[in-house]
Amino acid sequence: MKSVFVLFDSLNRAALGAYGGTTVKTPNFDRFAKRAMTFDRHYVGSLPCMPARRDMHSGRLNFTHRSWGPLEPFDNSFAQILGDAGVYTHLITDHLHYFEDGGSGYHTRFNTWEFIRGQEHDPWVAMVEPPVDRFRETYSDKNYPFDRSDKRFQGMINREVIREERDFPGPQCFDAGLAFLDRNRAAQDWLLMIECFDPHEPFHAPEPYRDAYESGYEGPILDWPRYAEVTESDTEIAEIRANYAALLAMCDAHFGRLLDYFDEHDLWADTALVLSTDHGFLLSEHDWWGKMRTPYYEEISHIPLMIHDPRAPQAAGRRSEALTQTADLMPTLLGLNGVAVPAEVRGRDLHDTVAGRDKIGRDVAVFGVFGGPLGVTDGRYSYYHYPPDLYAEGLREYTLMPTHMDTFFTAEELRTATLSPGFDFTRGAPVLSIAALPGAKRVPMNDGLAFGDVGTRLFDISKDPEQQQPLDDPAVAERLMRGAVAVLEDLDTPQEVYGWYGIETYRTHAREEPHATVT
């Protein structure tokens, strides 16, 4: 099989025409929906960026065992497994987090890979004496710092050389993807992953796209909202949202180039095409910007997935109500290529769903960030369960790769380390058990801030899709939590997690602690 996996970052489901969006014109995403099966109940798993990618590679949730981090030595990886089975794998990405301490091990599982520079705070353009005064005039201090110690300062420097559309990393990813297809489309047994950091913030798009979305705003650049409560004026909100719309429109245009290539060379007949994202982004909904500081509202957790499988041409233009998750991508990519799924995998090959044989998927989907609330949905109700004390100690990180997003674990953290005998997915390898950082420090992508919108909440998203009216229905909440705990048990979740969340009473049976220190 030949297959192409296109992954965008922060691609909001509700912004796509194929999912009912009307604000942004997305003719190419919508055009693909006519060729693919569109999944209407697809959800995230582990959050955010790198934990989501670990789910994608390994086919199982990981947020109950550790925070943002690398691929572990014992993890399965679809890219590695395919390569070992004789399927050539190639990654094209502009995702800078792969090249930080907490993102290692993912891109090197591919046979070959390309890294396009320049996104976000990528330490790319070297400028000893940047034009700070001009930056102050050009960029809004509501979004941008003028202190070099802040990562966003490097983003302003990078933009000094990103002028024309051809300079932007996203279009370059598709340039490289089409070049790969020119060289290899006639060959058999390969997987190409085109991964674009867009439309992740900053919402920077060239003028042809930006001009199509007017906001009435006339101030300095305002396109990189802090993860915080909304304090901006209506015009400023409109400006940030217009910048997101413009960036999404650029993503749509370049995805359309890939679809044109499929049309021109009739790749639809023998090449699979999968489109998804890692999570969404709050664009002032619920009076917040960003992600991870609030419950995992639908804008964050309910994400797009479309699959064209040439083995199931009858699926073109159809929709699925099956409840699916990020971890399903791994076994699906293996299944497309006829490669066996390892026993450690908990995701599901979606071929049966695409072929019309499985319309349910799973009973509940569980998702979350390490040390944050526990999210669970059955497709009708969404429930966000907060622990009794969100900042309580007691969680531990299980790892053989002790790094955070962009730094090593500190010596202070490592002094808490003991050796655990491991889990059912560590293949007999013991792992370090390290006391988790307290409070807000457990969530490093929050601009150093703690969770803000806190409180257990239940919503009926079939009647209240915008989640404005929390429900008080203990029976539904208990049913969802029992389903969630069954999933956690199947993941061999550490014993202390149940106590920290206050959900021990939902366990189906008591178990002795299997992860005690090795002496």
C-alpha cells in the first residue's frame, strides 16, 4: 500500500466547512470530505502536542503515566514498525518541538526525514542586535514581549526573513511532499507523513489570505494570544480570529495542491490519504484563549478526521458516528499496510469503520493532560472530572527519558527517583518513578500559569453543543466515570492516579500496587 498521512496542528473542527463551519472558506478540506469518510465523533487522547504524537506513534494513551516527553525506548512506533516490515517511511515536518529535549525520538523512527525551519520560536535566525524599537512599533505588547528571555521574541526575529508565501514553513512542507511524490509515486510500499505546525499560533499568514478576512482593527500585530481569559475588545478579538482564519485558509490552499496531485496522477486508486490534527484551540469561546488551562471543551477535544482508503471506495462522501480517538491512527496506518498490530496497542484499526462494518468504535473516549482534569465522552455527554485538589502532590512520572519540553529533569526532581518494575507496555523493562512537579509546573505550555477555569462539569453536547449549560445528573456522571476507570485499568494506570483523582470507588476490583520500588 502507498499512504499519505497529513497532520495539521490546532486545526479546529468547527472551522471546516465539512463540519459545518461557515466563517472560513475551506473548499479543499470540504472537497476531500467528498473523497473520504468523515468521522463526526473523533476525539483527542493525551494532550497537548508531544503527548498526542506519542499516542499516534504507540497506539495508546500516555497521559496517566507521564507529562510531555520523548518517545520512550520501550514504546512502539508506527514508523519504526512499518520500516521494519519493509514499508519505507518519510517525514516532512516544520514542528519545532521534535528538536527540543522533550520531543526526541519521534522523527528518527522514520527511514528519512526533513525539517523545515522557522515556526513559532524555532531557534533559527541568528540576530545579535535585533531591531527592538521597530518590534515595539510593529507588534502588540498584548501578545508579544520585548524581552529576549521570552520565547516569543525569537518568533519576531524569525519573521524578519518570512516575507513571501514561499518563505512560510507550511507551504514548504507541501513543496517537499510533492517532491517526494514526484520521486516515489510509482514505487510500492511507502508512507509519507506531511506534518504542518499551522494553523498553530502565531496566526501569521501572507496578505493574499489575510486580506480576505477583515476585522476593523488598525493597531499593531495581534496574532499570538496568551493562554488566558479574554480581556481584549471586540475588535481585538475579531482581529485574532481573522488571523486564525487567514492561516487556516492558507492551510486549505496548500492541502488543495496535494489533492490536485492525487487527481492528476490518479493516486486515489492505490494510495490512502489520512487527514487529522492533534487538538483544537479556544478562540475566545468560553471567554478563554488557548488550551490546557480550562476543561477540555469541545473546541479543544473534538477534532477532525477524514480517511480515504482505496480498499473501501464505497466510503467516499460518507460519515461515521463511531467514537474514535488519536490512538486509533497508529493501528490504522499499520493496517493500511498489512502489518500486524502489537499487543501493547489499545487503539483500533479503523478499516472496519471505513468499510461500514463497525459503527460504534468504543463506549467512551478518555482524554487529558498529565496532572490535569480527566475528560471522558460517550459522544453524547462530555464530562470533565477535576480531582479534589488539582495541585496536590502524589503523582509520579514513569520514564526512562527524564526530560520536560525544553529541559532535562532537574537534579532536585531526579533525587526523588526510585525504580519501578514497569508496566504491561514497557516490555519487562523497569522505569524510573519520579515525583511529579507541583501545581502549574506540571503543564509547561501554559505560559507558566496554573489552570484557570476549574471545576467538574457535565454537558449534554447533543442538546448543548456550545457547552453553555452544565448538567446536574449524577447517574450519567457515574456511568461515564465507570467507563473511564475501565479504560484506565486497561492502560495499566498507576495506583496513585486513582487516589489523586478521587475515583477509587469506581474501580471494578481492588488490586495490589504492582509498581512498587525495586529494591
